[in-house]
Amino acid sequence: MLHGRRMMGFLFLALMVLPFAGLDLFGQAKDDKKTDDKKTEQKKDDKKKDDKKDDKKKDDKKDDKKADQKKEGAKDPTKTTLAWKFEKNKTFYQTMKTHTEQTMKVMNNDVTQKQDQTFIFSWTPLEEKDGKWTLEQKILGVKMDIDIGGSPIKYDSTSAAAGNASNPLSEFFKALVGSTFKVTIDPKTLKISKIEGRDEFVKKLVNANKQMQPLLDKILSEDALREMAEPTFAVVPNETVEKGKTWTKTTTLDMGPIGKYKNEYTYKYEGTEKNL
């Protein structure tokens, strides 16, 4: 009986407490629901942030791509960069023409001299060492058309019918043909650091006209020969060019007792040939 009363009392208390406990349980459930909602919202926010990061990365990639395209596009297809490219034993040829007019004072009289000179050269790259190339330069042909005070002198080594035998300087001009030099050049600076063959060259010219030895020894110095050879390579400018572009190079040639010559060379880019 006592046991029954205790059971009834327990049940009564349980019934009394249950509504309050239920309130706590229901409130807890609501809090849990709010927490879950917050977590869901947080996940959404995190996803949005991640999406924004991904979008930013995509935008950055697009910007980088545009920057690369801009850099590539900066290269004007109508322009080109010229540079010397030497290949061992691969010979190339050069024809150099010069026109000179001088007025000299001789015994208080003005003497006008006009010269048209043509030199035909071959250039053969021999070897590369320490970034510099050694090339063999050879004079293949010479053409001279000189008028000194109305007295003409002509010579053409490429033509047997040019009447060279009657020319008082024919032996001297003939000695020029076949002369060779070894030239060492830095392709980056286009400066010639060394030239060999000067003594043999002067000797050939002296054998053709011994009276000219004192003059030739002075005017055909190594520096003078180097100055005469450098304009060949100065044809390459230090900037991009387009068809029709011109550029100049100025040099000073010290010819000893004859004086100093200030030369200005003008170059023009006329495009590439189809067979190149």
C-alpha cells in the first residue's frame, strides 16, 4: 500500500515537472534549430566567399591573359628586329659603293676631284670564341672612276675589256684584288676589336708602287682599317625597323698626313626578299 502511494506520488511529481521540462526541451529544440540555421547561413556565406575568391582568381587569370596578349600585341607585325647571325664557313657577300667630291687647294689653285668607287667583298665566318666571331674578309673586285681636275682614271677588275692596261694606277688597283683580312667582331656591340693582315696588304701595295710606301705606312694603320670595316656591320640598327625606315652612323677616319674624314652612312630597310 505504501509502495502504491509512493508510486502515485512519483507519478504526480513527474506530471507536475513534465510541462516545465517540456518547455526546456522545446526551447532547446528551438535553439538547436537556430544553431543549425546559423550553421547553414555560415556555410552559405563561406560558399559565397569561396565563389568570390574563385571569381577573383578567374578575373586575375583573365587580366594576366590580357596582359600577355597586350605584350604580344605590342609587337607590331609590320616591324622587325635585325641582327647578325653568323654560321661557320657560310660565306656572304657585300658590294660597297662610295661617291666622293673634294676641292683641294694646289699652288693657290682649286682642284676638284670626283671619285666613284666600288668594292666587292666576301665574308666567311671562321670561328666563335668568348662570344666574339673571327671572319675572313676578302676583296673580290674593284671598280674605280676618278676625275682629278679633268683628268680621268678608270679601272674595273671585273672586266677584261675595260682598258685597264693603259691606266697608270692599274698595277696598284690590281694589287687590291685578292687581299684578305681576319676581322674579330663582337656581334652585340658591332665593334671590331682586332684586324689581321694589315702588313701583308701594305706589302702588296708597295710592290705595285714603291714610291707610295711612306704614305701607305701612315694612312693604312690598323685603326684606319678597322674604321673602314665597321660600317659593314653597322647596317644593323639598335632598334626595331619597318619597311622604309632609315638610320645613320657617323665615323671619323684618321688618314694621317691626308687628314681626317668624317663619314656619315645612311642605311635604309627595304624589306625581305621572297627567296630568303
